[in-house]
Amino acid sequence: MELVVEGVSKTYDDLLVLNQIDLTADEGQIVCIIGPSGCGKSTLLRLMGGLEEPSSGNIKTRGSPPSDCLNALTFIFQDFSLLPWRTVESNISLVLEDHPISNKEKQEIINSVLQRTNLSEFSKRWPRELSGGMKQRVGIARALAVNPSILLMDEPLSALDSQTSEILLNDLIDLWDKQRFTSIYITHNLSEAIRIGHKIVVMSRRPGEVRETVNIEKALKERELRNIELEKYLWDLLKEEAVAAEREIGSET
Amino acid sequence: MKHKKNTFIKIPFRGSGFSYRKNYWISPVVFIVLIALWHLGSTLGFISKLVLPNPTEVVIAFHDLYVTGDLYLHVGASLKRLILGWTLGSILGIIIGFAIGLFSLVRAGLAPIVAAIFPIPKIALLPLFIIWFGIGELSKVNLILFGTLFPTIIATYGAIDNVDRSLIRMGQSFNLTWFSITKKIVFPASLPVILSNMRITAAIAIILIVAAELIAAEKGIGAYIQMAGSLFAIDRLLAGIIILSCMGLIANWLIGFTERKLLKWRNL
Ligand SMILES: Nc1ncnc2c1ncn2[C@@H]1O[C@H](COP(=O)(O)OP(=O)(O)OP(=O)(O)O)[C@@H](O)[C@H]1O
Ligand SMILES: [Mg+2]
């Protein structure tokens, strides 16, 4: 499925957070959004996922999801959002339980996503027993279980240490290679964006606007660990905004 | 700090203390020593019989209670009132608390009334309840029900207000039904607070039942203590108090047990 954002603005009370955002994620494309803290990236993602409503403008999808898709727009959260009172297996089962599928099928889906995220041996564990990286794997497995057609990820790796996030980043790239989902990927990490984004959208500080869009043609699998030139280019775009945003008062979160 | 350049000094350990260590034998020893001192004091006459009888007499009072079947009678009467009132109060309180926590309309209607009734010392309602429900069981059960109900309502909706919103968002983002979110996310998330509140309401219930029985009852631990007091039978009075302590301990243990069963996801 394709995701289209047309002239979307969002205000909270009097605070204009997003101003006239236009962007498109094509079928099978990963769009990375970067921007200074508080510029409204998470807000934009919640709007895309239908968890909040835009003050003006439209957000639409085009095309139909795969036939066995249970939840077309699916989130992977920065803080994992696992239920601590459910085991790994049961956390995944949670998102299947409201659908008319047999227990056998449910178990098959669970086993399959656990295997795809290298979690099979941890299926009976409590979330508190897992490391951060493992928890996020569960988050990813849970998202895969509903066979989403668009994955919405809000800094999925930023709560992890850099080695773990490197491993998970590679796993995400492998997953994309197999399933070719469409995705919006928010990050603060420029090199991460350059590794996993087909398109990088740079936002200005609040009120967030699209400042620049950069397309990267090279296939994900063939990219180098770092692309210093592009990183520098993006950082120059961001720097001023980031310095100003950091000095701003009253932009919590 | 003048040390020779080439001498090595072992770094002294200074991180001791201020930490909790488990000690299983201290408390029974303290307990036994205290009883022994009491016994010694009574036997030697340091402690007047009018103030505190010899512990052996308390044991005898217990024995009498058991042999005559009065133990069963009094404890049974109190327990029946306690269990009935506390269970009904807790169930109703949880239901109303959930209604207030989940529906704005119910909150707007009920929360102020609950807030107004909550601070009334419930024992003050006993005379009113006796007029309404008679001197029998009903007034006492209702008193405990009332005493349990309001703290439970307040704890329950407070717990619901504090459920991590990001988990609810997560549920919504996966299109879970309202009922699923309530049952699988809101309820388990508020359970720890609801259970720890049960410890408090159990204590409140015991206070209320004793107070009610002291004032108006023929059977029950409170009535037994009241009778012992009016006869200056301190041995029996103490036996009654020890029974109350045991009831509190058992209630506490039962709730702790339930917590360990239901909240095993929390700790190892
Ligand atoms: N529910 C809300 N009510 C009021 N203001 C909000 C709300 N959610 C977000 N905001 C404000 O909107 C602005 C953008 O927040 P948002 O979380 O989208 O930023 P962000 O770009 O994701 O920041 P970060 O990079 O720090 O995650 C912030 O100033 C925040 O205070
Ligand atoms: Mg954010």
C-alpha cells in the first residue's frame, strides 16, 4: 500500500506543531523522517496511524493490503510497549485474539514470527527477563504477526545501545528485503536513516515543515556502513534548526 | 596524605551498612525473650496481676475458649460478618471504580458523592444503620460493606487513571476492541494497586467489626472482649486481642499469597 499525506497541519490548543506537511511513501518504500527534537515527528506518525486526527489536510492510503493482513497500519514503538503481565508468546497472541482465527493458526503465526525474529527459544519468557534488544524484537514480531502493509516506526532503535541497534537495523533490512513492506521510519540517527531509507525527509523545527527530501537510489543491501558525505549534507541542513530548537522553551517530550 | 611514592596501600572498604539483610532467627528470639521476661516479671511479682496476668493464664483462657466452644462461636460470628461485608464491598467497589474510571459520565455523577462520603468515619454510621437495618447481622455487614466500598472505589479509579496511556495507545493501534483493551490492558495494569488496597480495607474491616461488636453485639470477638473488660478478666481480654492480631495476620498473608499468584510477572 501507498501512504499519502496532503497538506496536513496539527495544532494543540494554540500550539502549531505541524504546518502543511506533504509527503508520499510509495509501495515498498522506506521513508525516513529526521528533524530536530519537538518538531512534530511523533505527532505526524500518530496522525498517519489514525491515533490522532489532523487539524487540517488529509492522510490517505492507496492500494489494497495483502489478503491475510489483519492490521494495515502497524506501529513499532520506541519504548516497545509490551504488556509486562504477558509472556513473549502471549504478547504476540494479544494482537491476534480479536480476530476470527483458530488456535492452531494463531500458534502457527506466533511460531513463524518468533522464528523470523530469532526469538523462538524465548517464547515463554516475561518481558522483564529480556534485554532491550530482545524486547524490541518482540515488538517487531508482534508487528509482523498482523502482516501489516505499512509499518510505522518511531525511533525503534533509539532506546538500544549502539551495537544492539546495529544488529537490529540489519535484521530490519533483511526483513524488508523479504517482505517489501512500506514504512515510515523516524530516527535521530543520520547514519541509520542513510542505511535504511529510500527517501529521507528533513523537517524544520516547530512548526514542523518539510524542509528537504533526499532520495537514495542504492539498494539497501548494498549500502556501506557510513556515507560521510551525505551525512554531512543532512547535518548541515539540520544543524541550525537543531541548535535553535534546543534553546527553545516549553518543547517538552 | 604523605605516603612514600613507591608504597602500595590497599583501598579500605567503606561501603558497608545501610543495606537490608535477611535474618530469620532474630524475630522469634526477641518474641520468646519478651514472653519469658513477662512470665518472669509476673511470677516474681514485679508486674501486678491487675495490670497484666501471667502469660500462662492467657493460655488457660484460650484453652477455656476452645473447650467450651466459645472460640468457634465468637470467631465464627465475626468472620461471617467480615467475609460477607468485605467481599461484597470489594466487588461492588471494583465495579463502581471501573465505571468511574472508564466512563466520564459516571465519573462526573459519582466521583463527588464518593469523595464526600469517603472521609466520614464509618463507625459513626452504626447508630443510623441499626435504625435502618435492625440490631442484627444486617447492620454490621452493611457497616463493613460501606467501610470497604469507598476506599476500594477511590483506589480502583485512581489505579485506572494511572494506567500507562502508551499501552492503551498500543492496543488501539492494533485495533483491539474496547472490551479487549479493558480486560487485557486496563484491568491487569490496575490489579497491583487494587490488591494492595485490599490489605488496607481488610484492616479497616477488622477495626469496624470490633468497634461494632463492642457497641452492640452478643456474639463476636468484640463482644467477647467487651464482656471480659466489664468483668476485669484481663486474661480473657488479652486472649481476644491475640485472636484479632491473628486474624489480621492471616488476612494479610492471604492477600500476599494472592498477589504472588496473580502478579507473578512482577518479580522472580
Ligand atoms: N498531546 C499533546 N498535547 C499538547 N502538545 C503536544 C502533544 N503531543 C505533542 N505535543 C507537542 O508537540 C510538539 C511536537 O511533539 P512530538 O512528540 O511530535 O515531537 P518529536 O519531533 O517526536 O520530538 P522528539 O524528537 O523529541 O521525539 C512538542 O512541542 C510537544 O510538546
Ligand atoms: Mg518523538
